[in-house]
Amino acid sequence: MTRTIGMAGVGWLGLPLARHLKLLGYTIKGSVSSLDKAGLLQQSGLEVYPITLTDHGIQGPVQAFLGEVETLVIMIPPGLRRNTGSDYVLKMAYFLDEIKLSKAQKVILVSSTSVYGDSQGKVTEKDLPKPETEAGRQLLQVEQMFFNSGGFKTTIVRFGGLYGGSRQPVRYLAGRKNLSGGNAPVNLIHREDCVQIISLIIRQNAYGKIFNAVMPSHPTKADYYSMVAESLGLEPPHYSEESGGDLIYKQVDSDQIGPVLEYDFIHHL
């Protein structure tokens, strides 16, 4: 069994995952994007390296990070929502070249359900993604780049909207008026389920696969966010009445999580 796991991106998801895997007996090596973050995590007992991917190459001791790593979990977000004009595909191509020089044999690439278009309706892993955003298009290109790369096996995990801990999407919606898409389904997953799913992939050696990691229940946005807002004592968001015609929506399901990993979700909506 692989004992040394590299985690590119020890943040909101990566840190609890690292702690969970350490409890299971794995050796963890991590990377973060700043020297300050690396120092703080090193003080807590984690082996962490400051590594930054740029459009011009990689800054930091990337081969020292990858040394002795057999399984690599990549949790580096595109960061395209900030409209920086950065090229996520180029950054990940530089990283891919470094991975090919290492001993890594297995890669888990954390992606997103944004690779599916918002008007694709119900989709599973069998459906061809049709991204409608720049982030979705670049994520899909990176998925294909890693999945088709030789030298190691890759599993793609497409997480839905992430929540848990201090991260609760309704806080950004509370009190807002005339929001659209209230009848569309939510596609969410709790951080604890994310940790368990990645852990199972590693423990079950489930590579060469694509997983849509989204909770199987899909209440409407209007119902779900109103319920959560009230439970937190926040003003519920208000969704506008939608006119007639076909509902434009995206509902992401998985026909792989249950059969392949035999996983039952901890959190349900």
C-alpha cells in the first residue's frame, strides 16, 4: 500500500484531508502557495513546501516536494473567478512536466462540476461535459491533459458546490432580491464527504476513473437556501418568479460513487 502521499494545495479541504490520512498511517507531504502558510503548517507538524504555479513556470522546491511521493492529490483551484487573465492550463502543464520527472504513479485530480454547462439538464459521468464558462473550459482541458498522460494513472473527482465549517454559500445570498434560477436544483457536497471519498479512492486503488462527487439529493435553490438561511437566523434570499417554458438547469448525479466505492454519504440535504 502506498504510504507517502503528496497533497498539492493544503487549504480548506486539503488540511482536514491531510489530518485524516495521517490518522490512517500515511506519510503526508504538502504544498501551499506562500512561505508564510508553509511556516505555519510546518509548526503544526506537517511537512509542507512553498510552491507557486505561474504562467512562466514553477517557483519553489517542486522536486523536493514530489520526492518519494507515489500518490499525488492535486487540489489547486483555477482562480479564474478573479479575472486575473491567468492561464490555468499552462500552469498545470508546467506541473505535469514536473510530475513526469518524479516517482508518482497515481494522481487524484480534484476538478469541479463546472465542466458541465448550466443548461445540460441531468448528467452523470457518462455524459460529455459542455462547459459554458472559461473556468469550466480550462478545467476540462486540464482533466483531459492529466487523464491521457502516460507514466501514471489518474482519477478525476468533480466536486459539486463545497460547504462545511465556516463555508456556507447562503451567507453570500442572504437578503438578496430577485435572484434567478430558484427552481433549479442544487449540486452540493459537504467537506467531510469530500475527505472520505478521496480517502476511499486511495485505499481502494480506484484509479483510471471519473467520479461526480455530489450529494444525491437535489432540492431547489429557493427551498434549500431559504431553509438554511432561516436555520442560521439570516434573511432568506428572494428568487424571482420564473416565466413559463422549459426549465434551464443542471443536475449532477453519479453512477460511480456507489457501485465503485460503495460509499454512503454522511451529509444529506
